[in-house]
Amino acid sequence: MRKQLLILMCAVLLSSIGYSQTTITGTVRDVVGPLPGATILVQGTRTGTTTDFDGKYTIDANSDQTLVFSYLGYVTKEIPIANQTTIDVILQEDAEALGEVIVTSLGFVEKRDKLSSTYSKIDADKLVQPVENKIIDGIAGKAAGVSINATSGDPGAGSNIQIRGTSSLGGSSQPLIIVDGVPLNNDTIEGSGSGDTSAGVSQQSRLNDLNPDDIESFQVFKGASAGALYGTRALNGVIVITTKKGKKGKMRVTFSSGVSIDEVSYKHPLQRSFGQGTNGNYSPTSAFSWGDRISDRSGAPDDVDTTGEFFESLVTNATIYPITQKNRTDQYVDSNFDKVFGTGVTLDNRFTLSTGSEKGTYFISGGHVDQDGTIKNSYYKKTNFTLSTSQNFTDRLTANIKGNYIHTSSNRIQQGSNTAGLYLGLLRTSPDFDITDYKGNYNNGSGTIVQSRHRSYRRYLGNSDNVIYNNPLWTINEQGSTAKVNRFIGTAELKYQWNNNINSILRGGADFYSDNRVYFFPYYTASSARRFGLLNDETINNEEYTMDILTSFRYTLTEQLNTNVILGYGINDRRRKRDFIEADNFVANFRKPLDPVEISAKENISSEITRTSRRNIRFYGTANFDYADQLFLTLGGAYEKHSVLPKSDNAFFYPSAELGWTFSRLINGFDPLSFGKLRLAFGQVGNVPLAHREETVFEVGSFSTFSDAIALEDFGGGFQFDERLGNPNLKPEIKTEYEIGLDLRFFKNRFSLSTTYYNNETKDVLLDIAIPPTLGFSEIYGNGATIENEGFEAELKYDFIKNRDWKASAAINFSTNKNLVSKIEGGGVVNFTPGSSIQSVAIEGEPLGVLYTQGAQRNADGSLVLDANGFPIVDTSGNKVVGDPNPDWLGGLQLNVSYKNLSISALFDTSQGNDMAQRTRFITSYFGTHADVGNTITLNEDLVNFNGDVVPAGTSVRANIGNFGNGNVLLDESYYRNLYGFGDGKLNEFAVGDASWTRFRELSLSYLLNSEGLQKTTGLSSIEFTASGRNLVIWTDVVGIDPDINQFGVGRGKGLDYFSNPGVRTYAFSIKFNY
């Protein structure tokens, strides 16, 4: 026993000697100098320290342990102690950790410092907040030169992306989206069933089909030099997205679940004091709310006539009789709003699984979004599933395959210039009309009953087929605008490494979706076309196939000269088929959609099928030269042939060149400067004509100039030439761009600044050009305009705190863009907003998209010409430019602060100098419902109104006081109903004003729980909790609507609001489990 005890004591003594701690000191530096705040940890323990200002450290550890040295932006280094007492370390910069490894438009990984094109990189984890699914909205405010505008706050609604202004007048205005080296369809198609872009519903942007959790990196390439290899598809810039792949090692699983709460961000203020009618008198059928003062009524029940017609509500069972005397003092502004709008709720669940070995990796993800919008009965649901695998067949042959399936379904609400739209009916409704009983049976008093009649504020008895404007409850409860999308995206890539210098890639992709839309308007919906029922059934099938073969040649030509040459061939094939069926004048009062043949007679059913096919092939290549890791030259070009161009001349070449000089390599001893590079770039990109415009096509003719309209199909069929003359001389639009930039990093890369000046010109811009009718045609589609853009971009980032526990950074972006339409053949006007009283147009000599409408007569000095009563006079000589929706400058500020596992981030962005036509405010003032026209004032002086009537001092009157340059005048009903409104002779100019805004766009707070106790107890590696908000505050002079909302959706028309569905403010909460 004593012998065993002696052996045990010796073992313990030897153990204590073997594991006795040693004090280690040293310095951590890079090639420039000391690194203050570097972290030193004893591997496998929580023991650690940081370096002081001089890069020095002291730490205690056992001699058989290992020290881990790390610093943000540098490669982590592990050094065994092995009885050393002094360990000095030189850390090397990690380009990837610095965010300088990017994916080019061709899908190759390169160091940013070796490239000379302009781009912005958005961290994938900061692109969208948890529970958010609209990827496009996540770009806003985070990249210089990039503008994002929402179309509405409807669930799943699309958004507009604009990079460096607008460069064309037709076709897609959106950038090319490249995902894993393959183009991704980002259509936002209005279709025929949605009416036109001024009305209907907000359609989806197909980019939002992607699962945000699948995204590994997100880069915006802005210049033509970076997009030239894609020729005619890169006119509007390129967005390159790389998705996640599996990682080697043990299986990693994540599951996240979250909920978000949406609320209407801004409401149009409405008056509550005056009832339905005109000239101070109540009328229950008037369109206006210039009636009596509600508070002056007796408060007794209304006097009604019970001897004749009446309306029996199917909502509350109330019976409504004709009103003979209005006595009630109730007003329903808030309750009407609350019946239509509520709190939107989104439930979001996602998972990812990643695993792999040396032979291959796998990545699987899935998710389901269930969103109920702020407008009742609006919804958006998305289910997605992704499988990605990488296989290493040999040391030289590898393959990557990915498949992504998405299913979405939605119901969005009619809006805009639309008598069946939501806001048009709600905001015109008088404050003393209760919308509750919107549907019921009408009895004419003689025994005739009409079932399921529509009741609105102008038809309060439901006694007419023509309700004029929808009751908003009818819009959300009886109508439907549903869409179901099934989409599959597949990509495959085969790589072969021939030797150390040459590798080849065969890459292919398929992207196809089916979008089925059903628009249902039952009997008695507002508008003549919908009065007796209307069904639009539309299916859009889209297919896109891509194949590329690339080979890369990397060689060292001399000791200091390296080159990388890439040669490629690509083919892209796009096909779209649209089937549209319309059925109207239902054979009965159907309340739900059925097949067209069941709902309408044969003569009331029409259909059309359209097919569009495009194919282009490209031969392309780049040659990169790197001299002494200091001078970088990239030459590129694409030779492209396109099927939509005339066969006799359908091939074009798009060159590009980039030159970068890293001058910091020549500067030694200037410690503050870590990196400096001067960039020069040139490039050309294009845009091809719309399909099938080179030939004159036929159409089914109809002639309405006779006493009875004549249609050829009624006489055995026949065709006539289309009114557009075919053009066999079409050419692509060509944008030529030059840019110069400067990239600087200071203080060991903690402060970075990137600036770029660019100038581009697009020639041979395509548009419809009017021609003399004597030629037998009204227009020809051809090359006839020139557009110029000039701008400056700057991005700045400063990591002002960076140590073991605390990290804090700020990022600022700033950009300007000056646009000019320098030429339009024939000097015409291109209208992007048909049907609008205030148009967004292209006019020679003006920025693209300027606001164009009737204005006021003005003197030579710009002052208003006034009538005898001191009021402005409408200029009836023609429309004039009254505003510019393009901003003078854009800016963004991102702040990120973290302490240990707690982090907070905030984003502010601003748009300054942009104008907006607030037509909702303008028109509701005309109707008398806006709060602007609900004021009662007592006059201190005699004032004259628009009609020339003098209202004496001391009079209390419903009005405002204005001064147009010749003294005070009275702005009462006569002013608002004569100079406001729609049609000719209106001062539409007065609806246009400054729409500059600054917003608190994002706020996020998250905490990562990864304690040893959690890991041992649950087996999880960590749990992350996040709370976030979007569109929290907006500072703007715009009233009642988010100035980001655009009536005309995705496209070139902008700066207009006309009963557009409102934007939303979002609060989200999520939890993520990492295993």
C-alpha cells in the first residue's frame, strides 16, 4: 500500500511539473508595424489577452499548449509554446476576411485589389433582416449609385432597381441578375389581366423568389466595363449573387423561426367635420364632401321614407331607407379605415443543412413564409426547397449541381387609377358614411328584389347597377386578384483542371416558371366593363436556358508579369407564352370565379395567345495582366448575335478595358496609408429591340367609323396590317461608359474610401416614332434617341473600435447622377405613365422621367399670372415640365456596434432634391375629404374667393387663406373644385412638390448565446435572438404616403402617387438554432 501511495505522489508531482505555467511575452505585428488590439488565446480554453498600443502582450500558459493569434482582416496563426517564453508574430493580411475576395460576373473568384471595375458588396447576413423575404428591399441605402423604390406595401409586391440612372426608353429597366454564374429571370410582368400600370395590382419581382438564407455573397457591378461580357443584357448594370454550398466536416444544421408585425406606415389625413354634399348642403348621393357641418346637426336619428324602396344588408341585417333629413352626427373616418386595414402578420420558418467530406459536400435548405398583409384578405405565401451538391470525382474533375423549387401564392388588392381600387373608394368616401353594409338586396318598393347589390357612398340604397366607385369592403371581400407561381431553377457546373495553368468550366442553367393569375370582379363592381361581372384568367409560362463553356489560362510570363486569359462561348434561349381568357357579362350573379365557359355566354368570351422567343449566342473573353502586383490591365470583349435583330445585321461587338495602378506599393514609410489604387475603365453594353419588330405583322381588323362597327371575323375572317410599320434596319442600343476611381485604405485597413466618377452615353435608343399617316401606318419602332448619365459615387467605411470585446464601424455611401435625354427623333414626347393627368415622360433636353402636365401661366420672371381676383390662371397652351422625380443625391449611413455576443446595427438613408406629384392629396382636396380642406377660419379682413365673391371680415368660413403674389385670397370650395380635380383646365402643377426624404430604414438587435453550458446541455453550438425594425421613421414634406411608393410600379415612370396602396412599417422577432 505504501509503495502504491509513493508511486501516486510521484505521478502527481511529475504532472504538476509537466503542466506548470510559463509567462510568454511578445509582439504581434504585420509587415507595416504593430497591431494594437490583436487577440491571443490559449487554444481550447477561455484564457486570452489582447495586445497594447505597441502590439505587445503577456500571457500565462502551459508549455505543451498552443497560442492562437488573430486580428480582424488577417490570417489566424497557431503557434505551439514548446517551452518558449518570447513569441513574436507577423500576421499576414487575409484578403477574404477584408471583404476583398469577390465573384466576377463570369463566376470566378478574384481579389478586389486586382480588379479595376466599380462594384459594391453587401454582406449576405446584412442584406435582409430575419423574417424578411424581399431581397430587393434589402439593397436600399447600402450601395452608392443604387436606387430602390417600392411599388406598394402589399405582400410580395415588387420593387424597382435603378443603377446609375436610366439608359433606355423601352424594354426592361432592371439590372441583369447572375446567380452562380447563370442569368436569373427577374421579370415584373403586368400582363393583361391587371389592367395597366396605373391601376390593377402590384406584381411580384421574381428575384424575391430566392431564399435569403441561400445567399453567400451579393455584389452590385455598376459600370459597363464589368458587364460588357454580357453584351445586350447588361445595359442596366449587373448584380452577382453566389449561393451557399456545403462545407466539409461534421453536419451543420440551422433552424430559424420568426414573426413580423406590419402596420400602415403613413395615412392620408382626412377631415371629419363636414358631410356629404356641396355648397354647405347635405346630399346622400353627391360625389363631394363639401356639405353641411356635421356637428350642427340635431343628433337625432335620420328622417327616412319607409314607403318605397329600401336596401336589406347581408352584412348586419339592417334595413336602409331613403334619407329625407340628415340628423345624425356620427363620423366614420377611423372606423372605415379599421374595417379595411389591420395588423399584418408574417410567420417565417427556415432550415439549412450542410455537410461534406473530401469527396463532396451537400447543402439543403427549405422554408415557408405565410404573410397576411395590412390590407385585410391580402396575403402572400412562399414555400421553397434547395438542394446543392459538390462532388470531387478526381483531383482534377469536380462538379456542382443545384436545384431550387419555389411555390408562391398571393392575393393582392386593386389600387391606383381604378374605380374598383381600394384607396380610391375609401378616400373619396364622405366622413359621415359608414361603409359597413356594403352588400345586400335591393327592393324597389314594388316587389322587385335585386340580390347581392353593391352599396357605396354615392349609391347608398344600392339602387343602381352603376355604383360609380367601389365600397372598399367590396374591393377586399368580393373581388379577387390571386396568383400562383411554380418555379424551378437548376444549375450545373463541371470543372476540369488540365494542369496548374489551365482549367475549363462547362456551366448550364434552366429557369422556368408558370404564373397563373385570376382576376374576378362580380356583378355590380364599379366601371362599365365590370358592372355585370368580369373574369380574367391569365397564365404566363416562361423558360430560360443557358449554357457556357469557359477556359482559363493562368501563366507567369516573367518574374513580375502574370496573366490570366479567359475564353468563353455562351448561348441563351428565352421563351414566353401567355394565355389570356376574358369572360364578361356573366349569365348569372356568380360570387366566385368559375371556368369562363361556365360563367359567360360564348359571345362574351375572348382569348388570345402570345409567344415570344429570343436567342443569343456570345463569344467572349478577357485578358488580365498583373505587373509586379502593382499595375493591372484587363481587356475584354463579347461578340454577340441576337435573334431579334435583322438577319442581315445581327452581330455586334462589345469591348471593355480596365487599368488599375496600386501606387501604394511605391510609397514606403508612410504608415497611415495601407493601400492606394487609381482605376480607369471603359466599356460598352447594349440593349436589343423588342422581339418581332423587324417585320410588319397582321392583326384582326375592326372598323368603328361606320354607323355600326365592322369586325372582319364577322364576315368569315380576315386580317389587316398592324398600325406599326416593321423596321428591317433595327440596331441594338449601345451605351459607352468611361469611369475613373480612387481606392484608399488607411490605418491598417481600418479606414477605407472608394470614389468613382463616371460618364456614359446611350446612342440609338429604341422607341416608337410617329410617321405620316399617308404612309398607311402611324408609327415605326426604331433607333432615334440619345440618353446621357454623369455621376459621382463614394463609399467610406471606418472600423473605429476593434478589440477583443468591442467592435464598432460606420459605413457611408453618397452618389449623384445627372441624367439628360439629349435627343429624341422628331422631338416627340415619350409617356411612361399613360392615363395619368400628370405624366412621367422623356423630352429632349430634360432628365428622363420629368413630370409633365398642365401648369399655371407665368410671367417672364417666373411669377404667376393672376386674374382680377388674384388667383392663378391655367396655361391652356399645352403641357409643361413641372418637376423632376430624379434626386439630386442619395446617401446612406450604416452603424454596427457589438460587445462580445451582443450586436446592434442601424441604417439611415436619404434622397434629396426629388419631386413628387401627390395626386391623392390633390384629388381628395377636390372631393372635399382631405384634412387640408377641413379647416374653419374666422376672417380678419375682407377676402375674395375664386368666384369673385367678397366674404366680409368676422365671417367664419370653411376655407384656407392663400397668397399667389397679389395679396391674400380665400381658398374655399370654389377654388378647390375649379382649379383642382381632373381633366382639362386644372392646375395639376400644384400637386407637384419637393419629395426629399430621410428615413430610419433598419434597426437590428441580436444576441448570440454560445456558452459551454448551453452546448453541453442541449448539444447546440449556439442560439441567436434577433429583434429588428424597418421603415421606422421617415422625415419628409410628403403627406399621407411613403414617398418611396410609386403608382406605376416597376419601370421608368416615377414620382407619382394616385390612390396607391400604402407602405408599411415592420417589426420582426426571430430565434435561430445552430447545431
